[in-house]
Amino acid sequence: MKGTRDSDEFVRLMTEHQGRLFAYILSLLGDPDAANDVLQETNVVLWRDSKEFQLGTNFKAWAFRVAHFQVMAWRQRQIRDRLVFEDDMLEVLAFAARDADDTFDARQKMLDGCLEKLQPVHREMIRRRYAAGWTIPVIAQERKMTPNAVMQALFRIRQSLMHCVARYSEGSA
């Protein structure tokens, strides 16, 4: 990674994936306190090695791999504890966690399909609010609407997206 813009994008990716990384680590360790410790160690490694990450490649896969190695390192430090899972069991848990994350990816694809069905103006409002991080007052000013009207419009759009994803899940979208 080269400049400030790349650094900002890397921070955005790290922030976006924190919840999923924590869930993955927790599924492997089963202990929230240990998972928090390993997540912090993972974040340190991700930041330290950020120069090796190429923007545009699969951040999630890279981060999960780093997290897996950090879990293994944590386990090595805890090897004296009788409650540590056997390596085979850890692999089963890791597979299950990756499978659960794949389910998340499938739902994300459904959401992407539903976003494409929105009117362009609604899709742009969603993009500006959630992808670009615009505030309600900024969107209101840009759209020449009141902030309350923007909040209501976003609520209706989110409801529409939730119903669309539910229909996709049922196979009727």
C-alpha cells in the first residue's frame, strides 16, 4: 500500500471486517476473552503487514488466514491447559466458521441483487449513506429534502431490501 488514500481504504476494510473476524476467532476458541485478545493480536499483524496487502484482492480471506495463524499461536501458548481443543477439532470448527461466513456471502449477493432492483435514486441514497458514509443532513441538503424525510425514505428502502432478500431466500425473487 502506498499513500494516505490506500491507508484510509485499509482502515475501512479492517473496520468493516472486525465483527466477522471476532465471530470467526470466537468460533475457534469458544472463549470471548481469549477471542478479544487474539483479535487484537490479529489486528496488530494486519496493520504491521498492511504493505503486503494489495487493494482490490480478497481482504476477508487474507484477514481470516492471519486470524487462523494467530489462533494457532495462541493455542501454542496455552498448550499446558487441558481444555485446549485437539487440532482435528479445531479444523472442524474452522471449517464450520468459514461455512457460516459463506452463508453471509450468499446473503450479501442476494442483497446486491436487490439493490440492483431499486430505483436509481434510491440506490444512490443507500450508497451515499452506507457505502460513502454521508450523514443524514448532508444527504438532505443534496436531495433538497428535510432530514426527517431522508430518514423515512431510507427506512422504506431498507424495508424493501429486507423483503426482497427474504423473497430471494425463499426462492421467489
